[in-house]
Amino acid sequence: DGRTIITLSGKKSVQEILEDIMIIEETQKEGEGKEVWLCGGAQIYNMLLPYCTHLYLTTVFKEYRGDVFFPDHRIWFDKEETLYHDSQYCIEKYINRKLLNN
């Protein structure tokens, strides 16, 4: 479907991480038309979320114990629409107000 999915992880080799970073840089140079989907842990989201134009966020309506959480996306993003919602979870689409309103 034309999108690139990049999963950055501390479990990858240095070479694999460098290749991922090169893909991100190439995509930024190419501009619009090519989607890059990031899948990562908390550190990746904290680093790269401010540079994303859109965010597709799934919220599960259940309490889980944990010590790492998704960053506060409301700093950069406004909700554009709810794509799905039921009693167990919802999927929402957000836009980065700082990147798209300039």
C-alpha cells in the first residue's frame, strides 16, 4: 500500500538502526506522498512524535500495571476524528497542530 513501517528497537544492531534513520531522512527530503509509520517503545515515541504529522492512537479501556507509558500527545496533537469506538477500545486520528498549521 506504499507505506513504510519502521520499528526502532534497542534490540536491533547499530547497522539496522542506522538504516532506519536513513529511511526517515530520505522520506523527509522527498516530502509529501510517502507515509512512514513508526512502531517503537516509549523512547522512540518521545523522540519522534513531535515530527509526525498524524497520529493514529488506539486506547484500550482496561487498566494495566506498568512503568512505561505513551507520552502526552496532546502537547502537539488535536483530535481530528474517531475512527472506531466500542466498549473495549477506540481508534482516534490526531493531527499535529504545530506542523500542519505553519
